[in-house]
Amino acid sequence: MQAAAIKLTDLTVAYDRHPAIHHVSGEFKPGSLTAVVGPNGAGKTTLLKAIIGLLRPAEGRVELSGVKHQDIAYLPQQAEIDRAFPITVLDAVLIGYWRRVGALGAIDARSTERALNALDAVGLSGFAERPVAMMSAGQFQRALFARVMLQDAPVILLDEPFAAIDTRTTRDLLELVRRWHGESRTIVAVLHDLDQVRDNFPEAVMVARECLGWGATKDVLTAENLLRARQMSEAWDDEAALCLPAKQA
């Protein structure tokens, strides 16, 4: 697996000129396993979308080493996915090949076999022809993890991958994350369960629109940082003007 790193330098991302995250700097090192934590609305999803290239920085930059945007596997929140679209579970997993073959590219028998094997690996043997609309939240999340498996990417971004799913599914998918980490992939996951972070993620980033901590999980998830994050969340002004770059502040 090719080593891949992600470096953020004074990163600011804004919606309608109001900053969602600002002046964030740090590096996700090659092969690291990092949780991104913070209050609701803190900019965690924005951070992932800036890394993948779905959002453009208002200031600062994202630097990728050893990987291109199209080689990053990104698993969005389930709420962002329209499950009413009439496709089967197998079709949903095969979308993992989209960046390799394009919209009109052919999926051969070997690729289909790999997709079926991925479904087996996430506990969905026999689900291939089931419509995605008929799956539970946990089953659908397993299918999305199977899609990520097909991408075979050196960098994996997961946005709330364990939200609203059952304990058994969470345990199984966490085991898959640990396997990816063992393969030296760089993994970044947005999470809310701090105990889950402490038990499974050696690195952490805490954001509350700005970065409050970046490093070893035990050094980031401190009582002081958690209090600061809560206080900053309570003081947010969604109508605040776009901030100036750090060097001009």
C-alpha cells in the first residue's frame, strides 16, 4: 500500500462567506488512524469534504502526498445518500469502481466477483439482488463499507460511520477499520462516541470551527479541551463575517 499523507495549512472553508472551519493546520501522517471529534456543527464534515476536494478553501490549502483526490475513498453520512433510487445492493457496491471505469465503463465478471466477495466480508452474503430501499440502516452501512473495500484506496475518509447502527454492526465494521489500519492505509473518521474514540483510535483531532487539539488521543480528549469546545459551540455566531487570514489577523 502506497504511503499517503494529508497536510492542512491555515485551512479556512466558508459557506456564503461565513467560516465553517478556519485557520486549521496539521497533518494526517501516512498509515495513521485518526478520529475527528467536536460539537454538532463544529465543521467536522466540512473538513472531510475539503480534503476530498468537494469544497474549495476560502484560505489556506490542503496538500496530498502519495495520493490524488480521485484515489481517496470517501464514505459520507447516510443522510446524504438517496436510498429511494431503485438499485440493488450489488449495484450500490459496484459504484466503488466508478472512478476507475467511468460512468459508461463495463464491469467484468471478475469485478462482480470481487463485489460479491466484499459483501460476504461485511456479512451480507445473499443480499446482492435486494433493493437498497429494503435494507436496515446497519445493513446499508455494511454495503457502503463493501463499496469502500472495492476502491482499495490508500486514504479512507469516514463521516459518522457508526451513527444509528446496532452494536453488532458497529463491532464488525470497527474490526474492518482496524484491518485497514493494519494495511497501512491512512484513515480519518468523524465520530461522536468519545469512549469509542479512546478505545479504537490512537490519534484525534478536536475541532470547534478552529482546531483545539491534534495528536495522541489521550492528549486531545482532555477535560480542558472538551470544555473549550462546548463553550465555543455555545458562543457561535452563524452570521459572523468571513475572518481574515491568520497572517493578517
